[in-house]
Amino acid sequence: MIELKNLSYKYGEKYALKDINLTINKGEKIVILGVNGSGKSTLLKVINGLIFPDTGEYFYKGRKITKKAFRDKNFAKNFRKEVVLLFQNPDSMLFNPTVYDEIAFGLRQLGIEGKDRVKNWAERLRIDHLLSRSPFDLSGGEKQKVCLASLLILEPEVLLLDEPTANLDPASTDWLVEFLSGLDKTIITTTHNLYTAGYLGKRAVVLDKDHKVLYDGDMKSLLSDKDLLKRANLIHRHFIGYYRKGEGYGRKAC
């Protein structure tokens, strides 16, 4: 479904991604781990078609994703419906006067009012009582749900989540993790939080400080490998947590 071949991206002269090779199949739930600045957010932007690699190739459903590809209006329309990105800061995604308008915005751009779909996703995300409210007056967790509803209403195939639990309290984090586990979609999530990573996907991809893939494999195996976690700078020798043989740091992989 998604294939990245020898892909690199630079900001100026500085690499953000270097020689990335990944194949992601339909329905997979993958967690991208790495320290701040390792390239996690940049990787999601590439997959979302917001930026394009300096070298290497990106294929979605067999089609090479380039600036030229988006000149095809039908392709661009379908791609934007199928591959969606939830930014880390929900405030960067909010601009409509009410929660209803925020959720309905994407459909309206497609010429669809979709009242029933707005109601359905608002109920599923437990924000139906907020539909007449201004999204700017909501809590961080409520804003996150509004943004998520505005994406899911498009019925995407690929959901990209950039540090979705970063600004949430523990209760909201637990709710979100459980909600995402029930979605029948390809989900790619970035995080540096080992405690939630095991619940967000069975496959882990670790980016190192050199912006390369250090590890691509089973989540449970990663969480059990102290040396690898140290090399990725995801834990340190004074790390206060639990470690049990066969289970490792964080929660048990789903």
C-alpha cells in the first residue's frame, strides 16, 4: 500500500530523513519511535504528500507520489480523502466557528453536507453535546477529538497521527488508545512514549539521531531490548520504570 525507497529529505543542508526504506501494508498499525528531531513528523508529512523527498521514491497504491501527481485533480481529491494527518497541536487544525462546522468542513469541500455523518462521528467520539460550541473554547482532549472526527468523517484508508497523546491527560490518553485500536484502518502513529507505544501497534519503526531506520520489527521485541532502546536514546541508565523479563519497558504490545 505504502512504499518508501531510499528516501531522504533535507531542511536546507540538514537531513531530516536519510535512506528510509519502508513497506506498509493495508490494515497495519505501526508506531514510529524516536527522539525529538529524529524525523518522525517529517516522515508523516512525506506520507501525507505535504512535502516531497529530495532523493528516493514514495509510492502509494503503486503510484509514485510527486508534485506532478497532484496536478491530476481526481488523484489529488482521492488521495486527500484516503490519507489524512492529525497534527500534534490541534489548534493548528481548528478554524471554523463551531464544532459542527469543523467536523463538516472536509465533506463540504467535496460538495457533501453529511449531517448524519457528522452526528455519527460526533457520537462515536463522545462530542455530540459540543456541536454548537466554539472549538477554541474546548479542552485539549476535546479539541483532539474534534480534529479526529473532522478526519474520520472523510472515511480515510490511512490515518497518520503525530504524537496524538502528547497533550492529553491520562484518562484522555487511555480513551484515545482504546478508540484507535478499534478502527479498521491503516494507522501510523509517531511517539516517543514507550508506555503507550505497545498499545498503538504491533510493529515498531525506530528512527535514530542520524535520521535513519535503526529498527523495524515486532513491538514486543523492541520493548524487551534495553540495549536497543538505549542506543535509540529512548531510555537512559537512570530510567525509572519497570522491566520484567520477557515484557520490557512500557505496556504489553497489543
